[in-house]
Amino acid sequence: MRDQKKAEEIAAQRVQLLSPLLADSLDNAQARQIKAKICEQTGISERTLRRYLAQYKTAGFSGLKPKSKDQRYSEDAIPANILEQAILLRREVPGRSVSQIIQILEWDGLAEPGLIKRSTLQEKLAQRGYSSRHMRMYADSGVAARRFQKKYRNQLWHSDIKYGPYLPIGKDGAKKQVYLVTFVDDATRLVLHGQFYPVLDQVIVEDSFRQAILKYGVPEKVYFDNGSQYRTKWMIRACAKMGIRLIYAKPYSPEATGKVERFNRVVDSFLSESALEKPQTLDRLNELFQVWLTECYQNKSHSGLNGNVSPETAYRSDKKSLKFLDPEIIANSFLHAEERKVDKSGCISFASKKYEVGLNFIGSKVTVVYNPANTTELTIEYEGYTPFKARELLIGERTGTRPKLPEYLLPKAAESSRLLNAATQKNKQRKEQQTPAVTYRTVRKGGSDNV
């Protein structure tokens, strides 16, 4: 009875793991992204994930139940001595795959070909604490990551993206998945900003980050995972402009961002409730989320805080002063920046358009600072020059006057050829250094006076 209950719990966990992949309107690109995220967070291989999917599609919930011990041992038992050798092979080279370990065991004559099944050995290694995820976890420090909590508010912010429900917001009412971006304060667990967005790119992180800063000031540090939406040139530039220290978690260490991950699990209860309301628009979903966030999280006691106070109370009662920046600094920090090379006409190409920068910069690379929402005017930055504006080049019916080159680019008249003068001087020096050759043509045969 106990084994049956345990098998059902494992099957339920596997269904929860697969739930993002079971949507009908999921395309191949989205499925690949979701699979990669699941594998990164859980440590299981993509092959195992595909096997779970196939089992679920074939037999439903029961297909995800693990086999009983008796059945497993009778069908796929691995002798103890072979298992110990497999563990030794994994310890020798932690990066060895299960398939490579089986191949070595067969080549060494320790196991008959086909005796060891890949899934069985993988399960046995995981049971003994030698799965690939375990080996990555202990590779750097040899110990599990320890919990930490900052002392004051705004010392450290976390952020993450959670896959949300499907809403009829696509073309012709087609359902599209939405994504939740949250920023959480480490010391108080307060959600500084949280919002669902219709796309999955760096723009949604930018918007959420900006709104959190406008409401609560700038943090000392931010701590993100290695998602492509966070590891961007824009994020590096924005944090540098605002004096924020930017830290990325080590790869394959989802526990490093555990606080925001735990909040995301709390959000699952909201998603269950909102499904009953059947919101038809993104605005309605965000409206429901803000109500739930305020009443069911921000102002609810939190076991991770001293005195079980709420995140709102912990943040408001903190005596650490908040740091707010000038709106112009914030606006400039949230602009994008890219490099462009100036052509021989003093222009750059940007967003399939031409912008006049100036002949002084011909052949140089300048930094283009811009607002993605409005590119009619760009800001040009170049070392040694005050940043200036560049507008889109308008091409009329008639050609304009050819601009004059800067004086330093104009050819300079010469009184003589410095090359030929230098060559003449060099030739003179060469002749002076050469030893005169001795000729014997004037020596007479037998002449004693010339001997």
C-alpha cells in the first residue's frame, strides 16, 4: 500500500513537471525552450523528459508510475559489483554519460552486451547520489549551497520569469502563452513588481525592472540566472549607469535563486484560482494578479521573516534609507546601446535607415544610444566628444551640396618629395659605409715597384 502511494506521488510530480509541455497550441520552438528550462532546473536529461512524455501520451497518469521494486529488480537488476564499477567510472570523470559508462563496462568484460539498461543504471546512480545533477552540484565546493538572507531592504534583488496560462490574445482570438516577470527583495521577500507579459524577450525584463526602480528606488545589487533575457548588453549597461552591481548565478545552480523560485511555486495557487475566472484579456489577468498579490502574499505573514511578519510590514519597517535617482538618469539608463561604423559619407546604418553622424568620425566605431520605441533620433557617444543627437537622413529629389572634409582630412601641399629626399640621404650613408674594392688591373707582371 505504501509503495502504491509513493508511486502515485512520483507520477503526480512527473505530471506537474510535464504540464507546461501538454498545451495544445505549443509550437516546436516554445517546446524546446520549455524542455531546456525544465532540464536545467531539475537536472534530468532531455531523453528522460521525452520518455516521460511518451509514457504519459501512451498510458496517461498510470504510465508515469515507476515500476515496483520486485518488478524492477527481476527485470533490470544490476549486480552490486557492476554498480560499484559504474560509480567508480562516474567519479573518475563526472562528465561521463550513462551510455559511456555502460560502453566501458561492456568493453572491459564486466557486463555482457545489452545486460545493463541505460534507464536502470541512471536510476541506480541517482539513488546512490551520483547522478549528473549531483556531480554538478558538488563539483565546485563539494557541499550543498547554504541559505542566506540580506540584512536590509534593497541590498539585493532577485528576478525570474514564470510561464503563465494561455489567453485568447493572438490573431483571430488564437490562444497564446503569457509570461510572469517578478522582482523580489531578498531581505523582506517583498515583490517589488510583478506582471504578466505577452512575449518572452528582454523587453519584459526591462519594463518590470524600470517599474520596480521607480516605485522602490535602486538596489545595491541584483542577482539573476543565466537566462538570455537577463544576460544582455543592455542589462550590463543599465546597471553600470545606475551604480548597481550585477551578479549572475553559476550555471546549473537553480538553488542559487531559490527565493524567487519559491515565490513562483506560491504563484501556482493563483494560477489555479484564476483558471476558474477564465480571464479573456491580459489586463484582466494582471488585475486579478495584483489583487491576489496584495491580499494573499504581500500582507500575509511569512515564515521566512523574523516574527512571521508580512513582506509589506518587513519592508516598510526597515530603517535603511531608499535611494532614488533623477528621472533623467533612469531614462538614460534604460536606453539601448549598440556600436556602428561610420561610412565614408559620415553616416551610419541603423534599423535599415541612414543617420548622419559627421565626417569627423569617418571609419570610426561610435556608440548608438536609442529608445527602441522611437528611433527617429539617436544619441551618438564617442570618446573625447560630448554626446550629440543624430537624426534620420532625409533624401530629397535633388542632391545636396557635397559636404567639405575636415581640414585634418584634406591633402596637404608639399614643397618636395620627402620619400626621395630620405632615400637620397640613405643612399649617401650606404656609400660612405661601403669599403672600396681593390683592383689588380694596373699591377704589371714582374714589376717590383708594385709588389
